[in-house]
Amino acid sequence: MPTIFRQMFDAASSTYTYLIADGGEAILIDPVFEQVRRDGALIEELGLSLIATLETHVHADHVTGAWLLKQRLGSEIMVSHASGAGRADRTLGPGDRVGFGMRSFGVRATPGHTKGCVTYVLDGAEMAFTGDCLLIRGCGRTDFQGGDAGEMYRSVREQIFSLPGECMLYPAHDYRGLTATSVEEERRYNPRLGWQLSENDFALTMKNLRLAHPKQIDVAVPANMNCGYTEGPTIMADPDWAPLTCNFAGMWEIEPEWVEANLRGVQILDVREPDEFSGPLGHIAGAVLIPLGELPERLDELDKERPIVAVCKVGGRSAQAVHFLKSAGFARLANLPGGMMRWRQEGREIARD
């Protein structure tokens, strides 16, 4: 299995989470609490085992998903020793390595944004993950959490700009939709830290930024000092009306076996056309036929109090129906992946007109 790389985005905090895997073993860098389902679904769909979550620093703008991922997938939590964060399975220092498959990350201390910032460099130095130390044509702020402009300047020059020029750099955030840069680009074009700028120039720039206080800092920092640890039920609790799974597209899905055994407790919404409903594939007993194109005008035929399982031929139209019903205020929803084709292939009972 070749090395896998994915870059994922949390719009609320403009945070990038990175998945990199080799030999079936995966690492997540900077996971976000609210995106744990998304990340877990991708790991499952790609057939990977999550070895560890890595934090580039103690974040002030979101709560990490590290603890919740550990509970769900058994991954280890890793964070820099200098961060002072508790509840980690392993704390990392300069020169440490984190292995996965046949690959590994090297750890470089890059303080300045916070005392505990680190940069993770893939073994071949073809990519590095800089957290908030170096952003694309910018850098993280240095005015709280032990930040220091002089330290950041030296961190970038000594630990990041010393990498090969073609090394791709991936930050923890971007607020303009940019996704990646390179060492050589930032050496030449970074308006704060480019080669032509002195440490004094940089310090004066950072001193006069006058940035607003991070909105989530009072919640995020205490939580992240415990690696996202929470007690008791969380807002990420799964729906309790059926054993559902959430795919990478954010769609709740349900297995045909459970549906067949629990037909009396759910509404089966078939969104195919009438000729399909009565055609060779048949339909599930008790299903309500509302073709997808007619669904907006026929919502009153559905009971909002009972769970709805949507079905079509193979699962595409029914997924669209679930999205629409969610926007219309229906809460307990699931798609039947594979649709009637899978239902028939598995030999489950069908009805015909």
C-alpha cells in the first residue's frame, strides 16, 4: 500500500488536519474535536489503523480531537514535552521520531508562537507540518501562551528554512483558502520572515499587529492542556435509535440486516420512480414511495417522530433525500448504502405490487 496523504479543513476554526499513512498505519496531525466523526470515517473507509495523533502545539482556537479519537480508535496521544500538556501517552522532544508503517516523522522544536510548538518533518524531508509557527506568507502571533518574536524568528530560520528548498510546508491554519507552500517560496516571499528581513524588523512587525483576543481561548487552552479530555457523555455521542455509522461525506448509514429485523420501528422511504418501485428489484415491505423530485411537496406524508431510513436503487438518490430531510427539520435519519441492489444481493425479503 503506497503512502497516503490527505489535507482536511475545519471551517469554524480555519484549521487543517492532516492524515498521512503508510503500510496501513496512519497518523493524524492537529485533529479537531468537532471533526472526529469525519476523520474516523475516512480512516475506516481507507482501511487504516490510527496509530497516533500529533499536536503541533496547544491550540487556542479549537479543542483537539485527540482524546476522543483515542477512546474510539485506540490511538496514542503525542504532544511536545515543552507544551506542559497532561494526559498524553508520549511527550516529544527535539530529535524524537514517530514511526508508522515504513515511514517516520522527525520532531523539531519551533517555539515562538507558544513555548511548546513543534514542526514534524517526514523522513525524506519532502514535507513538513509547521503548525502555527510558519504560515503561508505569514506566521502565528507571538503575544500570548509564552510567545516570543525572537524565538519564532530563530525557529523559522534554523529549523524550517534549513530544510531543502523543495520541501513542501503545511500549516495548521489558513484564512484565505491557501493550502500549501514550500521552503524556498517562504524564504523568498514571506513578508515577515523572508531572507532579507532582520530579527529586529520581525520583532517590530509582531509588536504592532494589535490582534483581537482569540474567541475560543478560554475554553480551548484548558481543554487542550489535557489533550481534549472530557468526562462523561459528550456532544459527539452517536445517535441512539440504531447502530449507525457516519461516512466521510458526513452521512449516517445503516446496515440492511438491522433494517430487516426492525421494520416495524422505522419508516422506509423509497425515493425511486414508480416503475422502479414495482419493477424487478421490488421494494421493502411497508415502504413509502415518494420519488425524490416530489419529496419537497410531500413532506407531510412523513412522521417526524419516527426514524426514517431512505432507500433507492444503489444509495445515491437516497443520500440526497437524507440531506434534504435534515435541512427540513427531520432528525433521526439514515441512508441504506447499496440500496435495493444490495438488499437483493444479500437475499433479503422483498415485496411486489
